[in-house]
Amino acid sequence: MNASLEVKAKLACLYAGAVWGLFWIPLRALEEVGIHGLWITVVYFLIPTICLIPVTLKRWKHVKMGGLSLQMTAMISGGALLLYSSSIIYTDVVRAMLLFYLTPIWATILARVFLGDAITPSRIVAMAMAILGMLTIFGLGVQFPIPQNIGDWLGIASGVLWAVAMVRLRMSESHSAIELTAGFFQWSLIFSASAAFLLAPAYIPRVEQALPALPLLLIFMALLVLPGTYASLWGPKYLSPGIVGLLFMTEIVVGAISVALLAGEPFGIRELTGVLLISGASMLEPLLALRRPLRNLHPND
């Protein structure tokens, strides 16, 4: 893989993580208009699925060429998104994000087992920085992130499933991110609708109930969620899953700041320290990678 493509893939992952840091805003908007928790994700995923139907029809030949492998990757990544979305609804936004972002650990282990990726000292340092940053935001011993409710467990499960999806993306570079994005939302909708009809059939939202939140939802989908999802499924095809997990941690930085600004949650020295540690962890390996070409240019320095 050429260096230019690798840089683009890393930037795509950094961007995707930042976008997902704002993911909670339309979800909470749907919650505030009184939609039942299980139906919030159905409404959320219905919009992009409808928008992407023409894309799926136009590229149906490519969808068929991708076969079961494409659908399995889309199902796993879509399932991870559903679990993550549900965790945001059933626990604190920051708790959901932090428990999800144990992902670099799962991804590094899976990449070692299935892809033979080396676990380098810099990777270990980066993961240690990231975990220390998360614990700092939680308040270290004050609010240690042990799962305490269903939302917390959903956050952990979503991280494990996303790590599996990243390994599959790395193993299947031939799958187009366009088809993966469409399948991602389609399977998310299928899973969320199945759960809602099974567990909360009496709470089907009325159209007029969702209308107040639709303008915000449509803006987020068009400007952030759709391009962010594409980036999150394109970038990991060209990078080690462990690195991807670290790069995606820009979500915690953006999420922690946005929650503080928009939801009134505290953001002081402790939160800032955690954000800086996580930012450093996500940038450590990319910065070390940039140093290698410079060393090659100046071998005697």
C-alpha cells in the first residue's frame, strides 16, 4: 500500500471518529420528543436507509458480486452500531463512548490472531495512554467504568462487535465502501425494527410525534452521518484494526466536549487531561510512522 493511501485512510478514520462523537445529539432529540427507546433507533436508521435505496438499486450488480461476505460484514458492523446506539439511550453518553472504546484492545488481539499483526511497543504505549485517558475522564477510582446497567453492557458488546467488523474489513479490501455503507444502515434498520416489534410493539411512534426532531435528524444525516459512515467503512480496509481503534478515539474527544457544551455536563481539568491523553494515544502511531520516512532521507542524523 502506498504512503498516500495510508495517510488518507488514517485521516478518514480520524474524521469518522469525530463525526461519531456527535452521534448522540439526534438520538437524544428523538428521545426528548417521547419516542420509546427501542423505536428511536428504528427512526434513526430509517432515514439513511430510504436515502440509500436508489444507490443500492443502481449498484445491485456490485451488491450481488459481494455476496455473503459483503452482507456478513455489513451485518456485523450494523449490529455494532445498533448496540452502540442503544447503549447511548440506556446509559450516560460518556459511559457509552468510553466502554465502546475498549475497542483497540479487542481489535489488537483479533488482528494478532486472524491477521498476524504484530503488537508493537508503541501500540502498547498508545493503548495504555488511551485507557488512562478514559479512566481520568471517569474520575479514576471515583467512577471506575465497571458495567453497571444494560446500557453499559451494550457499550462493551458494541465495541467487541466493531472490532470483529474492522478485522473483516481488513480481510476484504475488495468490498466497496458504498455497498458496505448501504448494507450497514439496512441491517441496522432490520435488527432495530425486529427488536422494537418484538419487545415494544405497543410503542410504535406516530409520524407527528417524530416530526419535531426530523429537521435536525435530516441535517445530521446529510452533512455528517452518511459521509462519516462511508469514511468509517473505507479507512479500516487499509489499516491495522488496532490502529483504526485508536484513530477512532477522536470520538471521545469530540463527544466529551460536545456533551459539556450542549448537555451541560462538567468539563474541567480532569476531563481536559483525559482528552489530551486520548488524543495523544490516537496520534502516537501515525506520528511515529511519519518519522520513518524522514529517517530514511537522513540516515546519518
